[in-house]
Amino acid sequence: MLKKLAIGLIAGTGVFATVLAPAAQASSGLPGKSQWESDVNAVAKPLMSYVQQRLAGSKPGDHLALVLDIDNTSLASHYDPGKPVKPVLAVTQYAHQHGAAILFATYRSDSSRRSTTMELHNAGYTVDGLCMKTKSSAGKADVKLSCRESFEKQGYTLVANIGNNDTDFKGGHYEKGFELPNYGGALS
């Protein structure tokens, strides 16, 4: 199965991002778990390298952070519900050990804050911040952008934004974006 790894420009942001081109898909529109894991690893390796380089020499007062989507980015919601996406978890653990905050921006409803926080903790994630949609929230892209802007207002520099959907990246407010596979929107 052929996979392509490309460096691309996130539209309108001026930010270059590592993007995984979709691999061949099963008839259901989604590949099997092992192919998905391989496709995730193809993005996670340059993500880890970038985070290691970016955090090298950072100081405690720098307030650096990673911001992550949850479903099929941090948690393997489709392939292994409740379990972490292991290479993404490894990046966040490294980042946290090296002084970066771990923040989450999700379109999950604010009414699920407690259960979402517990699910992330149970999967091994540190949760330094969780931004969710409210009853008055707009669409996904607007919610994610608002979350990133809110994190910045709290003093964070968002060094990496990790997601699996184009709505995770619209509007910028992060240094570099890393998009995990979603197979043409079939894996949201």
C-alpha cells in the first residue's frame, strides 16, 4: 500500500504542516486498524522530531503548549474507543516532561467536560486545559479557533496543533500544524 508524506501550507495561515495523504481505503471508506496506525506513525515521527527541537532550550516562563483535537487524534475513538493514539500520547508525554502544557480543543459539548477529562486521564494524558463547544457555539472550525485564541490569551504559545480534520487548523493561532489521517472525511 502506497503512502505519501508531504509538507504543505495550511490554507490562509502561512504555516507549513506535515500532512499525510490518504492511503488506499477499504470498501467501507476506512482502512483497517493496522493501516491507520501506520498512517498515524508517518505523521507522529516528524511531530516528535519537531517537538523535541522546538522545546530544546525552552525556559519555564515560556508557557509553551501543544493543542490537540480529541476524537481520532488523541483518542482512538473509531478503532479502539477510550484508548490513546499511542504515538500522539508519547509526544504529549515528552512535551509535558519538558515543560510544555497539554491543551485540548474539541467540538464535544461542554456538558461532557467531566467524562471527557476522565477519559483523557484514563488514556494517560495530562490535561492542562480543555476547551469545548458551548450551547451558543458556532461550527467546528470556529470553536477550535476560539479555543486556540483563548489559550493564547491565557499566555500560552501554541507550538504545535494536532488534529485530523481541516476544521482543526482553520484560522491559525499556532506555530505548526500536524494533520493525522481522516481519509477524505470518513474518519472524523
